Amino acid sequence: MKTFFYCFAAVFAILFGWAAFLQNNDPDAFLWYCIYGSAAVGCVLFIAKKLNFLIAYILAVSYVIGAFLSWPAQFEGVAINGGDIDNIEHAREALGLLINAAVLIILALRIQWLRNK
């Protein structure tokens, strides 16, 4: 089970790093560098056994709040096929934040479980 969580964190560290890299053409790229970068760093810290439960929890809650705040008024999906581009962009951002939150919640729960073991 230990190997699974290390592989899980490693895969998401790479994915979050890649997501941060892909933000270079976004108008608010620096914000997304920070968002995806912090998730990638959290995964790397988990692998190095340096991630604190409280930090993982705060990041996860922050991502959930960000997703809630950026959720579009009308969800039109994530594919560009005739919908309002602003709604689609907000939906993509919110779903990205929810993925970040889910990963950090899983890592936080693993840290808590290991602490109580």
C-alpha cells in the first residue's frame, strides 16, 4: 500500500508540473503556476515524507474554496462547441481545482492514517 501512495503522489507531481507548464499562454498564468506548482510541491513533499497534514489540508480546502468561487453561473461543459467561452473557462478552472483538492485530501488522509497507526 505504501508503494501505491508514493506512485500516486509521483504521478500527480508530474501531472501538476505539466499542468503548470501548460499555463504559459493563459492571461493569469502566474496564478495557475502557483496553484498547480503548490500541488506538485505538495506531492513531492509527500514522497519525501516532509508533507505536514495541516499544510495538505489547508491546500485542499483552499482549492475547494477556489473551485466554488470560480464555478460558472451556468455549467456548459468543458468542450468548446458553441457555448459561452467564459463559462467553459471557469468550468475548466473549477474542475482543475477540484482535482488538486482531491489529490491533496487523499494525501492528507494518508498522512493522518499513518500518524494514528
